[in-house]
Amino acid sequence: MTQLSDIYSNRILELAAAIPRTERLDAPDATATAHSKLCGSTITVDLAMRGDTVVDYGQTVKACLLGQSAASVVGREIVGTTEAEIRAVAETMRRMLKENGPPPGGRWADLAVLEPVRGYKARHASTLLVFDAVERALDEIKSRKA
């Protein structure tokens, strides 16, 4: 059984303390917000895209340590990422938490620190908030192009 102390590890604290890209973008291609009713966490993201690649990113993170940690990794890694890659990382995170799947690898490997959250269903939504917001922003961009 995962201990609550495993969720709030030193690495999670380090990631939460170092959230990058906390400045909002002046002219994003899309802005989206995700909110967890359970814990009150909210993350708003701004995306700037060139083709299918993220070229700039900003975020406002008012979330618990788990949401902050995920937002920290996303903020650090998302620029230069394609839409398909970030959607795949989001899906891997959902499977990791909800279906006992493996954590993301490669440059997203720091998200593995959130693997112990799988044992705490009530914490899944806050952990996934940044991905929900990013996917909503991507959907907004796609719907405007259609």
C-alpha cells in the first residue's frame, strides 16, 4: 500500500517549488482553464502554436502540490512538443493513474514521481489538471481551424 508520505516526496516538493513559465502570454492562440471541484485547484494555460508544435506557453497554477508538480514538468517540457506528443503524454498519465500503466518516459520521465498517486483516487483530478487544460486549449485551436 502506498503511504501518503510517498505522494509528498522531496522531489514533488522540489518540482512544485520550481514551476516555470508562470507568465501569461500576451497573444496566445488559445487559453483554457481546468478546475477540480474536489480540492479547488485551478490551472489556466496559454498556448501559442506554429503548425502542430507548441512554440510558447504560459500558466497560472493555483493548485495543490500534485497539480503544481505536474504543471512544473509540463511547463519545462512543453515548448517544442507536438500536439500528438502532449496528448500521448496526457493519455499515459491517465493510464498510469487509473489503469496501473507505466509512467511517461524520455524527457517526461519526471512525471513518474506522481506514480504513487494512483492509490489515491481522490487526487487523480488535481494531478491531471494541467493536461486537461492543455487539451482544452488544443481543442479550441482545432475547432477554430475547422
